[in-house]
Amino acid sequence: MLDIKPVHCSHMLALLSDPQRLRIIECLSEKSRNVGELASCLGKHMVKVSHHLSILRKAGLVKSNRMGRFIYYELQSGLGVSGSTGHLDLGCCRLEFSKISKKCCS
């Protein structure tokens, strides 16, 4: 029998309802990046990107690692997201990224 947790699932989907957060997830699926790199890739201010990263980190989707002066963000392991799979596994459901979506940055 399927063990669906509706409260958890609706919370996760609400977090990902913001298009910028989905783009951040997609960018981090390619490789870890710092706030400046993500802001440049997304064409957004660093403050906004930092805010979205904070929300994703508190939700357990993203983790941070300090490397010298910079903090690099990457996806939590076990989410099933990578450039090869193209999907995000939330446990209760799976979101697939479009094959035709443009990549974040090279």
C-alpha cells in the first residue's frame, strides 16, 4: 500500500510553485553553484536568489558547503535529480523537467 503524506506533499509542492525555485533546482541539478553564479545565470538579484535558496535549504531540498569565501549550494542526495534523469522525486510525487528547457549556465 502506498504511504502518501498529504500535508508533507502539499507543503513541498507549494515550495516549488515559484518558477524561480524550480529554475534554481534545475540549475543545481547540473552542478553546485554559489549565489553569485546562480544570480548571473537566472538574471536575478543576489538577494532574491539567496532568499529562495534559504527557503529550499530549510525545506531540506538544498544543502550548503563553505569553500573559502564562498558558500556553494547543491541538491540534497536522494532527490533523484540529475541532468540524466531530469526529474525531482519528492517521495509523494515526481516532477519531470522538460527536455526542451534551456540549461542554466555552462
